[in-house]
Amino acid sequence: MTQPGAMAGRTALITGGTGGIGKATAVGLAGLGARVAITGRDRRRADEAAAEIRAAGGPEVDVYIADMSSQEEVRRLASEVLETLPRLDALVNNVGGYWNTRRVTADGLEHTFALNHLAPFLLTNLLLDRLRQDAPSRVVTVSSGAQAMGRIDFADLQGEGKYSGQRAYNQSKLANVLFTYELARRVEGTGVSANVLHPGVVRTAFGAEDPGAVQRLFVPLARLFMKTPEQGAATSIHLASDRELDHVSGRYFANCKPKRSSARSYDEAVAARLWQVSAELVGLSSDRPVPSPMDIP
């Protein structure tokens, strides 16, 4: 159990922190004494979330505006974070979503894969020098139980041949787990830990922008049985703050406990290939996971 004040003097960045699990994570970490930074796409909504976090006892709240599906904006976000935050003790890669129909980002990439996987992949790499500098530090990535149904289709990673919103989502959530395990191997011995989690099925606006048949029919009936955002954020808060986890890395958690993820997620050859492909898609060297944002054209 995380002790009160466990995050005093520490700083946490939560992507997608303007609502749902992300905002609840920010509130929870602020309540433990952290300086909290959140990202969001909409300035008004982000400022309202920051006000709620401050009202809940947040000692200091920083707001960054970025569309995480755009690599240019992720790079700009990383530069602003490095310029304005004096330290970074925890990065919570929370932003993500589900879209039933295929969409393409400004970079020409399939939207679900770009936002759910490539955004945290790029942001983490751009901030990794700072995380190493401020170690012991944490990278916490929010996946989903859907990772168990995912597979990485390297032949059609962007869903150009045949698109399914659910398949794209499952693939992106498996990618979160593979990325975390590969990151943990790459940063071993640096004081940076990397863990990934399933928050549970949570009452949020998940999938509301472009819902599939399952979301339209199932979610209204199931909402009464879903977790609240605060309950869904519990594992993210635990992984970002509990001092007993300083040396725990490369693990998958649910309900604040380590669990086994899917068999596919432990394939190190797939993880290494995914890292290389992802690095190529975002313009990073796959052999050097910690470039400065200024190195990126």
C-alpha cells in the first residue's frame, strides 16, 4: 500500500490526463504529494482538469496541449516538458482510444496504432535521458486485457488490407506490453523501471467518438458493473508511486498485482522486431533509444 506523501518532491507526467482514468491518476498522484503534469488536446478541458486536481490537493499542476496522434506534436511536447519540468520521476503513458472505422493521422499512419502505441513509444524515448537522470524513475504504460486477443500483423500493421476496429485495438494493446518488456530489457541497470497494466473495464467515454456495435449495445447495459475511473486508476497510481516497486520492472499488472500477460507478449524476437519497426515509423534509431528531441528532423 502506497503511503501518504510517497510522491512528495517527485514529478509525474500523465498523458491523456484531462478525463477518465488519466485524470483520476493525476488526482491520485497529486494527493500523494506529486507535482503533476497532464496532457490534453483541448485547452479549456485541460485547464478545467488542472483546476480539479489543484482543488483535490495537487501542490502544482502543469498543463501541456498536444494531439498525441501527431509525431510533430509529441516531439514538441517532449521539448516543452524537458524545458519546463525540473525533474521527471514517473511517466504514465495513459492516452489511448478505440475507433471502429479506419482513420489516418497527419503522418499517414493508422490512427489506433499511432496513438495507442507509437505515441508512448516516441514520447518515452524522447524523455528517457531525463528519466535516467532522475532515477529511480518509472515508465508506466496503460494497456488492456484486450492484449490477450492481440497479435502483431507485420504484413499489415496499418490495417490497409483489411481493417477491424477491434483487431486494431487488440494489436495496439499487445504492442504496449511488448514495448514495455523490451524497454525494461534495454534500461536494465539504469534505475528506470518499465511496467504495464490492465486497468479493468472502466466507466469512461472510451470508444464514444466512433463506437462499434459492441460499444453501442454492450456498454450501456454493462456500465453499472464497470469500475469507476478512480478504481481503474488504482493500478497506475500504485505502479507510479509505491516505493516497494523501485526494482520491479518488465511486469504486467492488474488490480495492483503482477499477472501473466498473453503468451505472444513474451516473444522477445517479436518485441525486438516491433521496436525496430516502430523506431523506423517515428524516425528514431532502433539501436539508440534515448535521442534528444533536437536530434529529430
